[in-house]
Amino acid sequence: MYKNFEINNRNGFFLHAASVLCREGAILLLGHSGSGKSTLSGMLSKHFEVLRDDCVYLLYSNQKWFVEINHNIKAGYLEGE
């Protein structure tokens, strides 16, 4: 999937997924390339905010998991926060 990432000693990892925000937290939509993650998140965007539509960074902090939305991912590289 993605290569050449530097995670800066953070407690997290990347997933090939889309994510949307609901009242209870984030919903992750996992699947292989071409399986419809972006299409489904687009359909859900009528009711939920789309956080990411291709690659999600999950961060573990204070005994909870968070979807980090401040990372920009382009051409397989992680850009600054």
C-alpha cells in the first residue's frame, strides 16, 4: 500500500480505509482498492461528515483510539501536521 512513511514516534498506524464522523465517534470503512469505500463514504456524506476517503491514521492516546485528520498524504508520503 503506502511506503516511505515516517510516523514521528506516535502511537498509531495507517489503514487503507475511509472514515465518517457520527455522534458516537468515527466509522471506519475498510476494504481492498476498488471495493467502494469512497463511494460508500460519499453516499454517507449526506448524513455524516467524511473525515478521510482513502487512508486513515489511527492514533492511540489516553486509552482511546482517534482518527487523526491533520495528516496530509500525497503520492505515498506523509506531510507535516
